[in-house]
Amino acid sequence: MYGPLNITPAGLAEEAIRLQQKLASGLQVLRDVEDVDFGATAREEVWRDGKVVLYRYVGDRAPTARVPLLIAYALVNRPYMVDLQDNKSLVRQLLARGEDVYIIDWGYPDRSDRFLTLEDYIERFLGGAVDHLREAHGLDAINLLGICQGGAFSLTYAALNPGKVRNLITMVTPVDFHTPDNMLSSWTRSMDVDLFVDTLGNVPADLMNFCYLTLKPWRLFVQKYVGMTDILDDKEALEDFLRMEKWIFDSPDQAGEAFRQFITMYYHGNGFVNGGIEIGGREVHLGLVEMPVLNIYAEQDHLVPPSASKPLRDLVGSRDYSELAFRGGHIGIYVSSRAQKQVPEAIHDWLAQR
């Protein structure tokens, strides 16, 4: 008897031989792996304000949708997660269904951007992109898809400019920042953000990444790299792994003043729920979000738990509110095979009905 784990000397020896074979095959595969790239879909620049660029995606056929769809991603990671590779691309799936898809690339802030504010990001950059699309398409309002922090920005913008947003989609978007199961919020709410920003200026990307990784330290620091040995002899799987790693660590610094305001008004003040979010001297009230709203959340999301997203239903003024619960996590909602089938179809069908 060898106990409940059923570990035997013969089994250990067999496992060691398999690992040795994997490593030997992996050495050859690693020599063949090329530098992984990202972005499966052609795109063209259509508008720019400083480092912030608005791109239009170019599909295999002309879009059939009459109203463009603008994607606003979070500031803390690069937006190409929505178009990571051919078989893992929310953008490609939306284009295939006839949507006319645009995305804001926030760029990489440097020391000259230290004093950019939330008003700059929400009214100047996001608002500038919306106004460009309204003018270019001859429309009063466009469709807006906000993801994670970009969803919070989109909600804020829609509340301040309801006449410019025809339909609003939020994906893995925090709304109630004070739910008890939100570990990221618990950490952030104990931060002396004034001391933090006054000391650092812009917030270093490496520091932000370290904080996110330590939310699940065993899974993100150890388990996934141990598990990588299982795919060392599979060139395609290894390239997929490396592409994801490249995205994780390709993070911009955060403009200091905008970071201070976001933490203070959204995390500390829980401003969507309690009030107190003020952008350019105007207070944000989600009750003014009266356009149709589709809120998509991930059931296993460790960054934005469902409890943080679902309160949106009772806060917006819209009479046309829908929810989609996705069985997966914060990243799986973009790249899993289930997401490729479920999420773009749900977005397209919802928009087509409106």
C-alpha cells in the first residue's frame, strides 16, 4: 500500500521518463518556434489624438451593419486581446456577422502624460472617437462596447452623453466596486492612492502586473509554467501559450492623475452606486443611461466577479436591459472556444434586434 495518492516507485520512474521525452522533443520544437505575433485582422487608422488611435477593422467582406460598433478596452492591458489570433478573435467573429468594428488603442503613456485626467480619457479620447464615427457615418449615435475598465468608461460616457450612444454593451465590467468577494477591490480600497501617485508619478506596468498575478499566485506563478511541459512538443500549442504570455506582459504604464481619480471615485467611493463620480465638473448618474443595455459577465471571473457586474440592472435608467452569463473567466470570455461561438453571436443578435 502506498497511500491515497497511489504513488509508486514504478509510477515515478515512468513519469520521469515521459518528462525526459517531453523535454527532449521540446528542445527541437523550441528551435522551430518563431516570434509570436498578435492581431489576426487587418486594420486601418482613421483618427488620432496624440498617442490615442482609432482603428477600423477590415474584414473579408463589406459590413452590412448600418451603425458602427466601437470597442473601448481597459487601460491596463493592450486591446489586441479581442483579436489575438485567427481562431481566437472576437473581432473576426463580429466582422463575419456583418458588424462594422472599430477599436480605440490608448497607446503607451509616458512622463508627458502624467497629468492626463479621466476627463481626457472619457470626454476627449473616447468622446473624440465617438464624434468622429458619428460624423463619418452621418449618424446621431453609434453602438459602444466597453470591456472591463473600458466598460466603466463607456458607462460614464453614456451617462454624460446619452444622445450619442445608440446601444451600449458592457463586458466583464465592474459596477459595484464594494462587493465582499472582490479581492482586487479589497486591496485597492486600502491603498493610499495620493501617496502612491505623488511618489511614483505614472504607475509602472510591471507593478500593476505583479499585483494582478498575485491575486492567483499558485495558478499564475507556478501551475501554468509547470503545465507548459505538457505542450513543449506541440509547436502550435506552445505558440498559443507564448502569445498569451506576450499579451500579459505587454502592459502600458498608467497615467498618474487618471489612475488617482479612477481609484478614488470608482474603487474608494463606489461612485456608480453611491454617486460622486464627477467628470469635467459634471456628475455621473447611471439613471441617465436610457439606451438599450446588454451586460455580459463571466461566472468564474476573479477580477470582476458577477456580483460586481450584475447590479447594473438596478442602476441604469434603461427599460431595455439584458444580461448574458458566460461560463468562464475574465480572459476565457475572449479566447476560449466556447466564447468564440457564444459571445459574438449574442452581441450580433442583440444589436440586430435593435
